[in-house]
Amino acid sequence: MTQAAMSSRERVRATLDHREPDRIPFDLGGSRMTGIHIRAYAGLRDALGLPPAEIRVGDLTQQLAEVDTDVMDLLGCDVRVIGPRPASAYSREMVEADGYVSFRDEWGAGRRMPLDGGMYFDTFGSPLGGDVDAAAIDAFPWPDPTDPARYAGLAAAARRIVDEEGRAVLVGSICGGLSEGLFKMRGFEDGYMDLAAEPDRARQVMEKILEIKLAYWDRALAELGDGVDVIGEADDLGGQDRTLFAPATYRALVKPLQRELFSFIHSRTSAKVFFHSCGAVRELVPDLIEIGVDILNPVQVSATGMDSAELKREFGRDIVFWGGGVDTQRVLGGGTPDEVRTEVLRRVDDLRAGGGFVFAAVHNIQPNVPAENILAMWAALKEADHA
């Protein structure tokens, strides 16, 4: 018997509860890790035959497009993202010098993009680099998570998405992850040295970031109530063939703080915790499940140990896979439409059984991805839905 059609929100909630929905939920632009670069988005709008529209940048650093409602409606996108605004005291100043356009973010970290052919803003100028002591870390002007300006319009945006669009709502965090924040604030060299030789300093920086996150989620979740379905958190822990630092270091320094964060979130909401980590993180998946992660993204199927069929077989009862729909590194950008179709059908077959799978590309769709490959990805998903 054919299953009755669900709303987007019902569809996402069913699959997050490990129930098979009427079709596989589809995400394009529903988070800052499942988006599309402004260059690829321009080509997609044109290929869809949609009227010209001003392309809005939804994520400045990654140069992601704000996916318009007409695109979401045409493609059947099931999720939309909301997130906090900057504090009222922060004012972004763009500077052009030495071949870059740059700015300082709320945390004091520099971001710059080449003026000639630049595609993203990279981090530079870590504000707590060098030989800093505990007093200097405490005295640093950390961002204020309690500023009411951050939450202006947040609950209203969630209500509109639910009431007018019927989509699921993903709310993003105030900042990146704990170890990511360590590397941003200290720089990679000093941050890695801290993890190895000065763990108390690494812990202190990450605890400061955790304090900010807890205060943010306390206020945001109180305002949103049941108007949110997914809580977006992230902390890149994996490289192409291994974790970015030893699993033992993760378990000693990062995992306890993440446990506190996810436990706090779960105590305040029934929404599911979405956790983004690129790379080869299979060894850490049991740890993530243990500390309260409900959803793993982006499921980087090209990384060592991240075979989609094996992940589903081993962990599919305990965690939702959000992503993994197509190998971004080797297929989506450089393959033919037929190769994209074959890849999508394979990944869907691996991951769809029993729910627990939201289709998205592995991370954001990059500027080199041709529109015909994006449409081939989408068409293959539709084909799988009707198989």
C-alpha cells in the first residue's frame, strides 16, 4: 500500500526516529554544512529555468548561497536553517589590502579571501597565539552569548518555516566546535602543541568556548520551544585517512566537554543533536553515540573507513546519517552525470533502510560542480524514491 504523503517536517521527524518516511528527506541549504557555493548556485538557478534573482550570501566565510524558496519548493527541500545574529557591539569592517579582502570576526580572528579568484575566507591571525597564560585567557574579551540582539527574530523565523513552509527547522550554533575553536584562537601550531604538551591550556580555552555555547543554547532553546527539530553542532575531528589528533587525546580532553554540551542540550529540548565532523571518524562514532549525538554529518564516504554500507550495518540503529549521498571529492565535481547517478543509487541503497537517512551531498556543493551534476544527483534520488 502506498504511504500517505507527509509534510517535510513530518518526513524529517520520522526518519530521525528511525522510521521509514514516504520518501527520503532531501537537504540543500538546510545547514551551513549542506549548502551550495554562490557560483554553483547561480548555475543551478539558471539550469532550473528560474527567473533571475539576487543571490544572497548566507554564510560569508564559506561563500554559501541563501537557498531561495522557489529552489527549495522545486527540488522538494525538507529543511531550513536559522541561527543567531552577531552581538550588538560587533561591527564587521571589510579591508582590502595586499591582494586580500579581510575582516575580523567576533572572536578577534582574522578572515581573508584573495581579491583575484578567491572562493572562501580563510582564518589567519589567531588572537590568542603564542605564550599566553591562564590569566590572559580569562581576561580575553570573549563574545557575549547573552546579548539580546543575537536572538532577535529567531523564534519568529522558526514559526514561519513551520507554519508557512511546513519544513523542519535546524538551528545553528553560536560558533564552531571546541577543538576547532582551540585551533582558531591559538592557531594550529600552538593548538596542537597545547593538546600534546599543555593540556591544561587547551582545556581552559575549550572550556571558555563551552561556557559560551551553554549560555547560547540556554537562551535559544528557551525562546524556540518546540519550534526546532534539529540542533546543529560541529567539531571537525577527522582528516582524509585518520583522526586529526589521537583518539586518546580526544577522549581525554574533548569528549568530556562535548558530553556536557550534548547532555545540556538534551535536557532542554526533544530536538535531535546534529553533529558535523568531516573525515575518517569511524573510530569515534561509538564515542559520539555514547555522549548523545543523534545525527552524523557529512558522512565523508571517500575517507578511510567510511564505507556507507558498513557504517549503516554497524551503527544504523543508533545514529542517523545526514549526508553521504554522493562522493563529493571524486564524483560530484569531476564525474559525468551518469557517474553521479550510479554513485547516488549506490549510497541510497546503502543508507536508506529503516529510515535514519537524510540525503545530502558530502558537505557543501563546491563552485566547480556543474549544474548538470547537481540535477543528476537530484534526479537519481527521485529515481531511488520511486524504485
